[in-house]
Amino acid sequence: MEANLAQLQSCMYQYSRAIYRSIKDLIDPYVDDPTRLEYRRAVLCECEETMSRLAHDPQYFARPDRSLFQDIRRYFPITAQAHVAWAVKEGVSAAVTFIETQLEAGLLDGGVSRCKATTRKGKACQRTPLPGRDYCPSHQHLEQTTVTRSTAAVA
């Protein structure tokens, strides 16, 4: 578990740096150099804090891209904000996708895997699957249909 957490923190660091590198040159060019340096540090800090929160609490961080953009938009001229919003959205969505794959594989959440089924509302089932299975007791019928289909295809 410690190795998985260290790998996750390393990946989140890389995502935060990728976002920062894509937007650092767009920081307000009309301010003096010390202020511009301060703005860069603030943007980097906000990127790292957002990725850290996303890594530690992925299921309860609603709209991390929007949150990050709201925190850093004041450091950019209005003409660059659309580009910054797009870069933040793409970078954070890549990080969210990575974390979701880690959760589905059971590498996070204490090593507990999740049921592979989706609910009626289209969200992933949050229950723990049966031992040695991919589905929880409520969705075990889905596993039986996939096994039946695969044996029918072989025959």
C-alpha cells in the first residue's frame, strides 16, 4: 500500500507540473518582475494543492478543474483565461482519469477493489465485490451472463 501511495503522489506531482508548465508563460505580462515571480509561485502552489487534495480525497472533490481555475484566474490577463481554462480542464481530467483507473484496479482505498457494475443512474457501484469475483452480491448476475456468453462462444 505504501508503494502505491508513493507512486500516486509522484504521478500527481507530474500532473501538477504539467499543468503549471502549460500555463506559466501566460501569467500576466504587464506586471513587474518580482510580482510576476510571486504570481508564478502562487500558481504552482495552487496546482500542487489541487493535485494533492485530489490524490488524498478523490471521491469528495467535486469539480477540481473548476476549483483550480477559480483559484488561479486572477493571475492571468482576460485574453489568456480561455486558454488557461482549457489547459486546466485537460490536465485535471487526465489526473482524474488516472485516479479512477487506480480506484477500479483496487490500488487505492486501502487495496479494496470495487464492483465493476454501474448503477441505474450510470455511476460506478461502490460496493465491494465477492472474493475472487468482479461483481458485488447485488450485481453477481452480470458475472454469470458474461461467463455464459463466453462459454457459448467457445462451443
